[in-house]
Amino acid sequence: MQRFKYMGGKVYGLIGRTLKHSYSVRIHQELGNSAYRLFELESEALSEFLSREDIGGLNVTIPYKRDVMRFCAVLSPEAQAIGSVNTIVRKADGLHGYNTDAYGFKYMAQRAHIEFAGRKVVIFGSGGASLTAQAVAKAQGASEVVVVSRNGTDNYGNLRRHRDGEILINATPMGMHPHAGECVADPKDFGRCKGVLDLIYNPHRTTFIIRAEQLGIPCSGGLSMLVAQAKAAAELFFGTPIPDCETERILALIGRETSNIVITGMPGSGKSIVGKALGKITGREVVDVDAEIVRCAGKSIEEIFREDGEEEFRRLEHEQTALAGARGGRIITTGGGVVKDMRNYAPLHQNGRIYHIVRDLKLLDRAGRPLSAGADLAQMNRERLPLYEYFRDAVIENDGTPEEAADRIWRDFCENTCD
């Protein structure tokens, strides 16, 4: 880990309007900056805050990337050209404004193997983040850059005329937690699409990104951009170069810490008990979707099926699945039929790696399970297997102790979870 010597009492942090879900403090801690803090400010407080003499270095996010420019005594050539500042350093002659978002955006695109040269780029949004994306796309040789906004010449009402867009970029807050599920556009409507980038990092995969994944289009959420720009900002704060490998190390770490482990599988396959064992190994919160349904309904699952029917149970299941998947860093165990409702895929996948627990059908526990108690399990498994295959990222055999299955999941998760 990179460590810095601090000037005593200096202020470092992120300024913006709503920062509850920011990962920036954790990232800068890993970069060695234990002084980094979040500062939620209303616009009228900007002037007073930025006049502080104890500012060491600040990052700037929505909605102030353009507003802070007027407080900077010096703007870097890149910040001046882009018209957006996301990094501020106080020097002897005042505040210096920089744009490290451009570095982060280039890093994200390169990491996803998305190229702009000779391609039509469609950017959704016209704010500070959009200005960065526009500048990078043009600098890297895009044949055309179209900016789509609510009230601009190119807007959502006439989007059809840009269906030939090849690279799609979301630079709006649409789809950001807690409004996951909203989508700025559907990549399937762009027949020549060769890449999709979303600057949002929470959730890890917006609906925009999930739809690109389903089409096999190269894509990336914004976490890699966030980490890369933070590394570049820290270099400016302290005038000390940081090895490029730190970006990938921190990206993997934040990816693991903020991703869910989701467990699916046939009724009675041991999902809950494996989830509890995994909770003991990791210290993570375990959320049992079936238990949450029972708690909220005030009756058992058997009673829900008997009194209200399966349709009502599936409604409650989807509601609790969406709530469970909205937050990261958890273990989520699901009911055996969660895969029957395709609406459950996005909430589970947006922040999670999904594991399909497999167990010998003769060993499945049927007690308290309305649909499997008297069912032909072999037939049920044949019907559901394609759904489990669609949802899953990995298969785990539960052929030994719950602890052994939990250990297999954790090892796989640590090896494969990143941005």
C-alpha cells in the first residue's frame, strides 16, 4: 500500500450534494490517505468551503464539476479544454483545478477493450461527466460524437435518428442506486453497437450494462473509472507517483467488498445452511429471502401458498429479492423457485456473483417446502435447470459438509470478483 506523509491538519475529501453511497473514502484509504472524508454541500456553501486555507486536496462530483471552476486560480490545460474539474489542490497561489476523470474514463474504456477511433459515439447526458466523455472520444478519433439530453437538439424524443450509434455511454445518474432498474436506453435498439460504458458504479451493473452483457457487447460499469481517477488525484494531492498496479489491486478489493454472494438451487439443496456457514467464514451479513418473506407477511411460506396462492408468494419474493440485491457486501440465499421469475435476475446480478448449489436429488430436504413436498424432483430439476443455468455465474457441488461448500464458494468469489 502506498503511504504518504501528511501536512498536519490538511483537509482531503470529496465534495458533492449526495454522497452516502460513495466508495471514495475506502479507495483513498487504500491509497494511503487516512484523512480523506466526504463533504456533502449545498451550492450556496461552496464558496465558503473552498475558501478554507486548510484544503490539501479535494475531489468533486455531481453536481459541482463545472461550478467549482470559478473558484480555481489555475486550471490545468485538460480541465480548461474539457470545461470540467473533478480534482482540486490548494497551492501557494490558490486553488488549482484538474480533470482526472479523463484519465479514469480512458482507463475504463481500454480495460473493456472499447475503442472510439472511427466510430459514432452516443453520449447520454450533458453535465460535467459528459464533457469528459466527449473530450476523450473526440481525442481518440471518434467519427462523430452525439450528446443526447432531455432538452437539447438531440433528445430522447428523436433518439431514433441515432440508432446507428456504435459506442453508447451513460453519463447521467439514471440507473444509479437507489433507482436501479431505470435505463437510459436499450442497446438492442442500436444494431451497430460495439461497446457500452456506464459511468455509474453503484450498482456495479446497471440495467444498461446488464442488457449489453446479454447481447454479448463489450461493456463496463464505472468502478474502474472511479478507482483510476482516484489514483491520479492522489498523485496530484501529494506529488508522488503511484504504481499503476495499485489501480487493479484496489479495484479487485473494492469489487469484492461491495459485491454480493448469491446462492440459488433446488429446494432443499442446502442453500440456507451453506449461506450461514459462509457468513461465519466471511463475517458478512446473511440475508435469507424466504425468511424475509415470512417476516414481512407475518405467516409461514406454507400458509402463504395455502391462503394466498403461488402468485402472491412470487410477488412477495420479487419484492424481497429486489430489496436484498440493492445493497452490496452481503450473502443472499434465495428460494428454489426464485429463478422462475426472470425479473429477479437483474436485482441479484446487479451487485452479485450468483452460485448454483447442486446436490444429489435423493438428499434434498422436502420438509416445509410446498412445491417440492410431493413433487417429482427429477422433473422439477429438468424444468428449472435451464433457468439456474441462465442465472448462475458458477456451480458449486454440495456433496460434503456445508463448510466445505462454503469454502469453495469463498475461494471462487475471491478469485473471480472484480469490476
